[in-house]
Amino acid sequence: MPGGDRPLRPGREGERAAAGASHRARCSRRALAGVPAPYSEPVNEMPQDHRPTGSVRILLAEDQGMMRSALALLLGMEPDFEVVAQVATGDRIVDEALLARPDVALLDIELPGRSGLDAAADLRAEVPDCRVLILTTFGRPGYLRRAMEAGASGFLVKDGPVGDLAKAIRQVLGGETVIDPALAAAALGAGPSPLTPRERDALNASADGATVADIAAKLSLSESTVRNYLSSAIGKTGTRNRMEAMRAARQQGWL
């Protein structure tokens, strides 16, 4: 056989076997000499549990029972969340928060008894450690501005995934402000509400066909003053009458 006098070269299996034997020999010599073996990454170790030791306490304010129950169920599936209070009307938000002491309050805007936006300001004053997150169907720029003025830490619309809501809750607890990106862009272009607080009061009191005399009695104002407020609101909204002005203002989130 040609080249038979040439020494044979070991195959790949032989090379690996030789390398293994050499490594074991070096480790044995290190052990005998008291030299530690090189560090190797441990395998099959369980990751450490970094979940908080206490649950995040959540208050839900939502007037639709099915929506409220669904939200409570979905949030309860998060390992560190606990829904500690549920209310269906805005006038119960602060009282329930004082009893339950939530870390986060999820508030709808259009609630019976009282607006979630109005309750948000009182909630921030009465329970300052509670973060307020507005969760609403009505993503209107005016609502966003009023929510931020009331001290809310976030503003989301209800058509987003529940995973985004859970993330937002953790973000506001960390001191961040969370706002729906599309709504934030719309709010920048919309500008602030042109209505004064008294003009808003007069328009809100115009609901359900209230007369000028009814509005004046409700707001403790003279009828002529009410007419002036309503006339000013009609002009600012570019409408023809107070009912149109009220609808236009609500569509913008000014009421």
C-alpha cells in the first residue's frame, strides 16, 4: 500500500477522546495541587422568583356589570393583582377607596352619580398614595386633558388588550405616566377646552330639557347670568342652541 510507512492520523473520534483524557488529567493534577477547576455555568437551576411579596390592590369603577366582572376576573388572573373593591357609581369611589386603601384605582368616566374625572381629583386628595388610571370607551382629547389636570397617572381606552392594561398598572405604580399614544397625539392638536367652569356647569345642567329657571335654581344663579353663560358656550362651540352646544362639548370631552 503506497505511503504505508507514513504514521496513521487519528480520526475525529480519536481526537475527541484524546482531548477528553487530557482535560481529565489536567483537572486531576489541579485537584492534587489544590488549584480550583475553571468556573462553568451551572445547569438546570430554577430561576429566582422576583414577584412582589404583597399583592397590588385594585379598585374598579365601572357601571356596566358585565364589563366590571370581566375586568375583575381578568385582572385577578395576574399573580400579583387583587381586586379589593368594585363600584358602579361615581359617588361611591372615594368612600370605597378610604375603606379598601387600593394601590391603583381604575375609573370609567361616564358613571352614574358622578363623573370619574370629578372623582379622580377628590381621590388624589383623600387617598394620595392611590394611583388613578382612567379606563374609558370615550377616547376624547378633552377628557385626557381633564384627567391629567385631576392628577390621573394614566389614560387608556377599553378596546386595548388586557395585557396592556396590566402593564400600565405596573408602570403607574413605578411612577410613570401612561397615555394611549393615538389619543396623546390627538390631544396635542386639539388644544384646551374654551369653556369656563361656569359655562360647563350651565351646559351640564341643561340635560333632560331643563329650563333656564331650573338651571338657575340648581346653580344658585340668576336667570340672566345663566342665559349669558349659555350664550357664550353656544358661541364657543359654533352651534345654534344650548342642546347642540352640550352635544358638541361632550363629543370633544369638554363636559
